[in-house]
Amino acid sequence: MTALARWCFRHRIVVLLLWLGALFGTAAGGSVGGNAFSNAFDVPGTESTRAMERMEEVFPEAAGDVTTVVWRTENGTVRDPAVRDRMTDALRDIAGLPHVGEVLSPYDTAGGAHISEDGKIAYAEIIFTEQAYDLDKDDTKKVIDRAQDARTDGLDVELGGMAIEYAQQPAEGAAELVGIVAAAVVLLLAFGSLFGMLLPIITAVVAVGTGVSLLGVLSHAMTLPASAPIVGSLVGLGVGIDYALFVVTRHRKGLKAGLTPEASAERALNTSGRAVVFAGGTVCVAFLAMFALGMQFLNGLALAMIVVVLLSVACAATLLPALLALFGTKVLSRRERRAQAEDGRRAEEGAGPLAVRWAAFVEGRPGVVAVVAVVVMVVLALPALSLRLGASDQGNHPQSQTTRQAYDLLADGFGPGFNGPLQLVADVPGGDADVRALEALVDRVRTMDGVADVAELSTPDGAGSRVYQVVPAHAPQDEETDDLITELRDSAVPQAERGNTLEVYVGGNTAVQRDFAEAITDRLPLFIALIAVLGALLLMVAFRSVVVPLIAALMNLLAAGAAFGVIVAIFQWGWGIDVLGLGKEGPITSYIPAFMLPLLFGLSMDYQVFLVSRMHEEWVHTRDNARAVRLGLTDTSRVINCAALVMVCVFGSFVLSADQAAVMTGVALAGAVAVDAFILRMLLVPALMHIIGDANWWLPGPLDRALPRVALEAPAGQGSGPVPREREDLVTER
């Protein structure tokens, strides 16, 4: 790391030009080629996936997104001439707008079923020529404006559908900008220096900008989910700022100790920089575990996160030393620079009195501290026992959004299950016997509990298939709808298929999301075990200990439990959801655990690495466990707490996102990082290490010889650079 830091420091202009070229080059490539993100939630081998594939064969022309325009009249019915003429004119104008392929009006013969029984609510379907993410937002907003222009006193008009949701999302980067500003305030207060604050912000922005643009380019070569850019920016900003923060903090301490900027940068990269590389590698390994789930959507998400994290590490290791060379001693505050000018070279400042008193308090009462910390974590994790995976939809949007209003109107007019219909996709290869069996099945389904309506969809001649739309009596997210899917698959359909060649698949978006959630739930225990074992092995190699990795694995499980407890209490139980303006409660988006766990384990490992590496450094030199734990906590508490505050700000800012899954992820990660840093790393970990004593660093001889050696601390004599001889004793690494 010393050689890399020295080269980047001395060739700062070259490094800056290379990173600027990467940033603007990927941005240009992304803008020219566009992107090809997708949201394929299918799980290979499941029934809903087979139904989806068959539907694509039967209806190959149905390639565009479908939006609904819903209206309700307070007086009379929607068939009244005044309402009819007003909405017909609006739909005619919408039909002429860009990218609108077809408009199905309830006033046409084919659209008669689009009017509720009481005649108060009606809806039209707008079929676009492109999918939602391929449509220009301005063109979609023209559809929204023209539909809502039809509103009058007593006539409410709302719109639903993915295209509408996408068009009304806040401007891209709004949540990220808020997070950056909040993080900048924290850094400015921590450093007291404008340039010291700018360093982590600049490196993180360059890493995220390059990473997100690169994802757009890579989406043409591999399957990446549409949520990858927003989640990638969330993760990239968090880890990018934190990684740079650890290095800059070490650099500032070196400058205060009297080192030259170059020597200080070399030492910072050769100490904190090593920990950053190890921490980033741990995060990437955790994301690699997502491939064990065997789902294309999650594979793409994992690849996206690995790209962003690797770029964050690369920026911290190369761009940051170049920036340190440009800024020189300006990373110190004016007061610190004046003090240096007056006092000359002086010793590196020790930890603040608060950190010293806190470390002494934990050392003096480790048993009490550990019990209190465990109780707090268990209480936070209790709601996680009620975790129910599913899919959030537009019914979970805030009440103020037109998509939520349209969802509620459709539920009022046509039943709660109308927003999530199921599909019976039947292959009928055997002639009359299969047809009779299918018709008997449809008759049975109509009489089943939990079914509101069954209607056959028109299929092309010669398709060899029939498709029926089944409208549940309950909302898509209700457990009764899941029970209906189970009964169809386990009872009704198998009986209909017995004794013939009929094949019937139960599909639809609700079934797809349910299959996805079930697959995640089934594989989650193995997934958690895999991540925990991989993380423990990495820490065992780094710290030559059996106990430290076991403590880290336990801490990770507690942090994960607390994170899931927070999102269950808020998003599933609805505690405070109205106050926060986060919409309506419902199940937790099914892929969030699979994404959150590796990220959370990786971030937890970051704090564990930075905390324990300082303890290990002291233990290697003194063989005094109490001193090692006390000094490790004293020296790292401020930077870990500052890093945690930065991550809480970045992750918390995503409550401003219109993407419900991003909001859930941001809230969960903000809460998890807070409890991880302030409770686990500042309380429970040091308390347990005081209780365990010297056994913290025990490693059986055969295992010690078998494991490879990785040094997170710079070898003796390295990393300090040219030290002033008269102050050499003050800056030598502990």
C-alpha cells in the first residue's frame, strides 16, 4: 500500500485525469447507449414462471406497459352524458399522445365490464408501446395532465400503473443529494475543515457516479434489475464516504504528529487503507453469497453492489492520496494549522476525554454493560419474529399520490382483489376431454371461497391455450389470497388434470411475488449461515483468533435481527408510518432480506475490522488484553461514531425516494448501522472482550499454521515515511 500511495501522491494529476476519464467516459457511454435494466422477479422452475413464459408465447404483442385511468362521480353515474362526453374527449386526446398504442374505453362495447355495478366508478386502460422504464417521463406526464384536466366538481380522475409511478418519482439524485448534504454537515463538524469534509464527499461521488454509469452500460451485457442504480447509489455513498473517512482521519493524525503530507498519506494508506481494502473485500464476499440463492434478479443486484463497492475501495486507495497531495495541510482546520505553526512539530493528539472515560466505564462494568446491550438488541429484534415477506404495490403508496388514489378507487368499485388478479393458463392438447376438464375446473373455481370473479380472456386462434383471469375476494397482500393460490395449486388444479393431458398453471403478478417470497424464505437459513461462516473465516485469518470471529458473527445476527425488527414494526405493523409519511403498512418486500443481509454483514464487519484491528495491534505489542481493548475503543470510538452518523444520514435520506423497497432498505440500514455502531461496537463487543480476557486471541496451533497470513496493520517500520528524527518516538506505530 505504501508504494501505491506514494505513486498516486506524486502523480496526482495523472490519477485525477484517469478518474475523470472513467467518470465522464462511463457517463457518456450510458447516455449514448441508454440502459437495459429489467425487473424479472421470476424464480426458475416455479409454476408462476411457467405461466409467465406461456403468457408471453400466447400474447407476444402485449409488450407495452398498461396504465389505468380511473374516475368516480359523486352525482349520478359515469354513464351520464356530461361525464361520458368529458371522459371520452380526454381519452381521445390521450390516444393521440406519443407512445400511446391503444386506449380501451369503458364506453366502447368491449369495455362495458369496466364500469362498477353501482355505476359510480369506471376505468380505461391505456396500452403504451414501450415498457414503463423505457418511456420518456415527459411523455407520460402529458398523459397524466390530460387525464387530470378532466376533473370537475364531483368528478375525480386518478391514474395507476408502473409508468405513472415512474413518471412521478422525484428527480433522480434528490435523495442522494440530501444524504450528501447531511453527511457533509457531520464531516464538517467532525473535522472543522472544509477541505477535510470535501475529501470523503468527492471520492464517494466519483465512485458512485462511475459505478452507476457503468451499471447502465453493463445492463446491455447482463441482466441487472431496474432498482440497481438507486440501491447502488445508496450503498456507494455510504461505504464510499466511510472508507475515505477512515483514511482521512488517520492522515490528519499523521499531520498533527509532524509528518509531511506525503509521509502522512503513505502511513494512512498503509494502516487504515489496508483495513479499507479488507473491509471492502468482506462486503464483496458477502454479496457473492447471494449467488447461492440461484435467482437471476438477486444475481444482478449482487453484481451491481460488487461493482459499486470495488470502485469505492479503488477511489479510497488511489484517488484519495492524489487529493491529499492537492489539499496538503488544508485538511486540518485553521486552528489546527495555526497551532502547528506556533508549536512546530508536535505529538499526535490523543483521544478526547469523553472517549477515555467511556472506555474506562465499559472496562469497569463489563457484565452490566453487556446485559443492558443484549436486552436492548433483543427488544428491537422481537418484531422480526412476525416477518412476512411479500410485495409492496401501489396500495402502499402515500395517500397523496394519484397511484394510491387509483388503487383505492379500483378496490372500492371492483373489489379488493381487482388490483392483483390471478391467471389460470391452460394448455389444452387433448381435445374434448381436456376442454371438459378445464370447464369443470373453472366452474369449481367460481364457487371457491375467496374468489370474486372468473373471466376468460380472448386468446389468438391456434394458440392451443386458454387463459382465465381470477379476481380474488381479498387484496393481493392479504394472507387469504396466498391461501387461495395454495388451494388452487394443491387441490383444484391437480384434480382437474387427473386422467387427461390438461396442464394448468396458476400465474399472475401476485403469484410471482408469492413464489419469489417462498423461495427466499426457504433458502434464507442456509444463506445466513453461509454469510456468517464466510465472514468468520475472513476475520479468523485477519486476527488469528477463534473468539473474535465468533463474537463478530453473533453481533451480525443481532444487528440483522434489530434491522428486521425495525422494518417489521414500521412497514408491516404500521408503527409511525403515517407520521413518517411512508404510505400504508403491508408485507416486507421479498428480496429485501436477501439484499440487506450481505450488506449489513459487510458493513458490520467494517466496524468490527476498524475496532478490533486497533485492539489487535496493541495486543501484538503488549500482550495485555485489558489495555488492548481499552485503547482500541478509545482510539476508534470517535471515527466509528462519525462514520455511523454519516451512514445513518445517507441511508435515512432514502425515505425521500418514491421506491418503496428503497425506502424500506434505507430505514432498515439506517437503524441497523445506528445500533451496530452505538450499541454493539461501543458497548457489547468491548464488554465481552473484557469478560473473555486473553482467550480473545486464542488460536489452536494447527489452525494457526494452516491459515494464510494477512496483515491489517503495517509491518513494523513501514507506513510512517520520513519521520523527523527528534520526534520519531512520537509517531512510530503502536
